[in-house]
Amino acid sequence: MAKTFTICATSLLLAVSGGIATAAAEPSGFASSADVQAQFRDMLAAMKPDQGFMWRPLVRDGATVAAIEIWKKPGRPAVHPTEAEYAIVLEGAGTLVSGGTMADAKPKNPTLTEGSQIEGGATRALGPGDVILIPASVPHWFRITGERLVLLGIKLPGAK
């Protein structure tokens, strides 16, 4: 698991320094592999037994936030109209359903619309080390196939 965290943290830093960050020579946030593992352990300890999801920021660069997401239960299908979503699977197993059409779409806020299901989307199995990029306005949903699915997730404001 430590190797996966190290690879994922390195991928995150390369992504941030490769174009998402401002003109600064180095990203404005850094999390070592030990920091990532400590936050993950703290989040697991803080989750209530019936809690299906937890999100906590890890590093920031202005409006761009990289956060650890722990999914123990599937959420609702979602669309982020103005944000692309980039994620790396840190631990666990699941399935991503993306594309197609989201039924019963209801805006929750300007950056999130949720629905009841995705019709006609593509299905992909997820495991540690997998990388996901979901463009803005594309419906998506995560199914959990094991105990949990842990992602390092980044919303990319304004990306389409």
C-alpha cells in the first residue's frame, strides 16, 4: 500500500506542476506519502459505522484542491457542469459508470447535479493505481465492490 501511495502522490505533484498550478516554480501544497497515509488513517477512524462517504482536502493550489475520498457506500450519480474530475485509486475496488444520460437530474448547487441512475454509460472496473479523468458535464457514478474505494480526487475548475 505504501508503494501505491507514493506513486499516487508523485502523480499528483506532476499533474499540479505540469499545468494546473500558477507560474510558481513549485506547487503551493505538498503531502508526503506519510502525510497521505496519516490522513487516510485519521479519516477511517473518524468515519461513523453507517457513514458511506468522507472527503477531506490534502493539498491546495488556489481553487484547485486535491482531496482524499473514502467511499464505503455508493453515492448518487453526479455531474459537475463546470469542473472536470481527475482521480487516482489509492485503495480498494469499485466500478466507474460514466457517460450516457443521467435520469432525474436535479441541481444541488452550481457545481453539482445529482440523479437517480445513468442510462447507457460505459462501465469500468477500478483498482489501486487506476487513473480517472471525467470531463466537465459527463455523468458518473462509483459502485463499491469491496470494503471501500479510496480515491485521491481533484476537481479542475473551468476544465471542459
